[in-house]
Amino acid sequence: MAQYDVIVIGAGPGGYVAAIRCAQLGLKTACVEGRDTLGGTCLNVGCIPSKAMLHASHQLHEAEHNFEKMGLKGAAPKVDWKQMLAYKDDVVATNTKGVEFLFKKNKIDWIKGWAQVPEAGKVKVGDDIHEAKNIIVATGSEASSIPGVEIDEKVVVSSTGALELPKIPKKLVVIGAGVIGLELGSVYARLGTEVTVVEFLDQITPGMDAEVQKTLQRVLKKQGLNFVMGAAVQSVEAMKTKAKVTYKLRKDDSEATVDADVVLVATGRKPFTDGLGLEALGVELSPRGQIRTDGHWQTNVPGIYAIGDVIDGPMLAHKAEDEGMACAEVIAGKAGHVNYDVIPGVIYTTPEVATVGKTEQQLKEEGRAYKVGKFPFMGNGRAKAVFQGEGFVKLLVDAETDRILGCHIIGPSAGDLIHEICVGMEFGASAEDIALTCHAHPTFSEAVREAALACGDGAIHV
């Protein structure tokens, strides 16, 4: 029987980061993972492979639409689907092997298999029982469906199946206009697929800034995505090679159908805790199946902690990583901390979308006095030079103190630009602090400074 200070269950972004931090803090650590490779959903079938496909398809889009404008003439490249999938798989393999190297470097034992927790302080994997003073549950999430829709990963697929289709579909129906649906819908639209997005609500990307929602939907429509909004999917009839999606419009209860070669179910994710035995152990769960934890990520059972998608909060890899580090520090007797008010969200379409902090809608609901500083990327020289002038930076600040309350960006490299604001918010910065900071020219980041200037006497280049 092996004995550890910490056993982490799950080697996704939250789990493997928690294991590494535990080891760095001098704790004897093991990590249980049932996949053949480390990295969890994110590295294997989520964040990383989807970004590889977004990058590859964006290059095709540039070749087809913008190369000639720059004097790069010739036929646009043809798509070798098998090679594109091989490129995606190679990117995944490089990343997962990197995590394996980090485990060896930090002397973390990888216990291969699926875990059960028969009692506090013990983890069973196969026929072996391992003892640990502390257990961190970091088992992540899985795709969730809706009534009347059964995922077979052939014709009706989750994001996992969408990343390994045998051929590029002629018609794709995406159920759900959230991050996953729009990213993968963009990939296939660029590859020539007729993409129809069916969304229950009247806006895409629920919870995001309303102006960003409208702008992103308009741009994606120009890129070829079709949207059916306010539509409740009634059923998906899967045949051998086709599917029929039936939906009902909420405004008038009228029914319609749309045919597809493939249907992507992108209606969100749910915590994955199957087989752990947590309920029998008395670990408290929410009605949605999330593990309840206190302010130090500990469950109601002493010595059992939980982080990432299995607990409350946004299902984001970087949120899980932060919790993994903080939880490890708490176990080691330090002061682990996560600032949940400054967790950015990013959509990797083109243009990218990034957001942090409050939206205007939230500030209005709170009755808080605020100022808005906006700057369009059409006023940014670098953005215009690379055909990405659509979109804007919107900065929200307290009307009295000028302190930054939130930021919403739709435009080039938005996912990288947002972190200037994240750091600023961590330090309690004002818009004036950003405005007075010299930004290199020509860079996309100047748009952030201009939005900060717009919170004061006014932006320069608009």
C-alpha cells in the first residue's frame, strides 16, 4: 500500500497543476488518470486541438480572402483533411508529453486507471488501494445533451467527435451558440461547410456584453454562419449518414426542420464524478451535481478537496489551474487565494472575444454609477493593416473613482490584450493608470489605451 501526502484524481489543467504545485511545496504526490495520456479534456479533446483547427482553418481563410490583396497571388491551398487532423494530433501529443515530462521532473507518481474513494484517506485504483492524507478531486466535466437528443459521436457528436470527423461535412447543425459551438462552427464554415447554429435564447454567447454579442453575431453571419435564434430543439433524428433536427420557435410555436450530415451538440457541460463513490462517502453535492466546497476548496468530508469543473464557477481551464495552485498551497499550510472577480473568458473565433469583470447589464442591475470608454479597431493602424478592423475595446470604470470594473474586447488578439486589464484590476488600477502608460506603436494594445483615454478627456485616434 503506497502512502502519499496528496493524491490528485484527474490530470486535466486543474489536476496536473495541483499535483505539480503540491510536489513543489514538498508534498509526496500522486495523480490518478484513466486516459492513456495526461492533460485531461483540455489538452486531449478540448482547448488545444480546437485551437489547432481554428489556426489551420484561419490560414485557409486568409489565403482565400486576403492574400491577393497583399500581392500574394496564386491558387488557394487545397484542404488535406487527413493531414489537418494529423497536425492537430501532433499538437496534442506535444502538449501531453510535456505534462508527462513535468510529472517526472517533479517526481509525481502517475497511477494509471480510474479512481474510487472508498473512504477518506484512501483511493482505490483497480485492485490497489493507496493511502493519502489529502485527496483532491479534479475530474472535470463531460458534454451534456438535451432531452430528445442522443450523442453517438458519428452523426450526432459532442465537441470530442467534432474534432475527429472522418470527412468535412457538407452541412453541419450546431445546437447551442456558446463558446464551443461558435468556435467549432467557425472551423467548419471556413472549410466550406454550410453551418446552421440553433440557439434557444435570443442572443449568442449567454452572459456576455450585449454589444459584443451583436457584433460577433453580425461578423460570423458575414463569414457564412446561419443563425436560428429563439429556437427550442425538439428532437434529432439520426440516420446512417444524415440527421434531421426539429425545432420550435419560441415566439410563435411554429415548428421547422433542418437537415445535416452532422449535428454538433454544444449545449454545455456537466461535472464528471461517475464511479468515484462520493455520495456513498457522504460528500455533499449540489442539485446540478457539483461538489460543494468551502472557501478553501475542502468538501464537508475532512481531507477531501475539489477543484475545477466539478465545483461551482465558470468551467474554464485557467480557473481550474488557479484553484489547483491555491488548493495545494492551503494543504501545505500556506494562504491559497483565487480572485474570482478577475477571471477572463475568451472565445477564439476571428475576431477573438475576451471579457473580464462586470458587464454593463450587471452594473445597471446593481445600480452602480459607471463610465464607458470605447475605441474601435478601425482606428488602430496595426489592425487595419492585417484586415482585422472590426470590433472594439470597451472599458467600464467607476464614475467616481475611475477604478476599472470590467473590460470587453472583440477584435484581433483580444485573448491576449485582456490581460493588461486583468493585471490592472488585480492592482486596483484606474482607467487613468492605463491611459498614462506608454504603449508601443503600432500594436493592437494601443486600442486598450485609447479606450482608457476615452474614459477621461477622450481618445486620440477617433
